[in-house]
Amino acid sequence: MIDPVKIPHGLMFLAVCVFSWGYVFGILMARKEVVILGFLASAAWLIAAAVGAARFGFDWRLTALLVALGASGLIVLGLYRTRILEH
């Protein structure tokens, strides 16, 4: 039996998965909008790390993961932004 309480969590997880695949596909298609979206997504990961650490206590593993995702996204997009948009 499906627990109705878990349905919103499943929908949020599905939304994150769809966003991730759409973002990867947009990078492969060299869309200008995706570069801006990538910077926003990386900033969102950093904000999520700060909010999560403040709200739920400091679990260094989860915070480090979110900071690594955000920082690596910002660094890689900063370095390869022109190469992505050349195509």
C-alpha cells in the first residue's frame, strides 16, 4: 500500500530528477538559458547547504556534499561558459 504522506516527497524527488536531466540535456544542446540556470542552481545548492546546516544542525557530510555541488557547478560553468556557448 502506498503511504499518502510520502507522495509529496516523491513528487519533490521527481522534480529534482527532471530538473537535473533537463539541465544536462540543455548543456549538451548548448542553450544560453541553461548557463544562467546552472549558475542559479549552483547558488541554490549553496543556499540549501547554509539553510540545512542552520535549521537541522551541522551534519558535516550533507553540508559538504551540498557545498561541493554548488561550488563545483559555479567553478565549471565559470570556466567553460564560453565553450558551451560557442556551438
